[in-house]
Amino acid sequence: MDSTEERAPAWDLPYDVFARACPSRGTLEHVTGRWGALILGALHDGSLRFNELRRRVDGVSEKMLSQTLHALERDGLVHREAQPTNPPRVDYELTPLGREVAERLLGLIHFVEGRMDDVLEARRRYDETRGAR
């Protein structure tokens, strides 16, 4: 087996996120950006109204939440349901594709949370050596 075959992925997909013009890059950015990942994770437990979601994702501005929800809706990951009530009620929930993405993200989120002691120790050591210069 030559070196090209060794590096070939186990699957043959028509998209390549490493290629500059690949449309999967935009979706990856929406999913893995700070707000996208947190919004998808928050919606994993069920549908939320805009302000409930804003409270759940502490620190997100109204503008960023709105922009991120639009991007995730456009990518087919979030469904927006406007209820014809007075005042209007809008609920957001994951689509089946969004649920699958959120489950994968939550695995990573839980892994990171579970290893934060190691991360904080690594940061302490790093800062200690950088400060010693």
C-alpha cells in the first residue's frame, strides 16, 4: 500500500471539508462555532422558545442567537415553529439531522467537561513556563 492509500479515509464522500470551496465548511462552522454547538446542545432536551434558549445559553446576545438560529435552520438542523397566538409564540426544536449532530456534539462536550481538571492543569503548567521567561 502506498502513502496515498494509507491516508485515504475509510469512506468515500462527495464532499471534502478540507477543500476551500466545499459547502460542508459553512455547515461545520455553524455547528462547531461557540454559539452553534451550545444552541444545538441546549435544544437536545426538547423544544425551547427564543427567550428560554437565550437563558439556557448564558452569554449569547439576542442578535447572535437570532443569527445562529437562522443559520442552523437554513442548514436543516433546527426547525422554527411560529404559533399564531397573541403575543406570537415561536418554538425551536432539532430536526432529525440536528438531533444526530447534537448527540455527537454532546459526546464531545461531555468529554471536555470530564477532562477539565487535566486541561486546567495543562494551562497552569503552560502559563508557569511562559511566565518564567
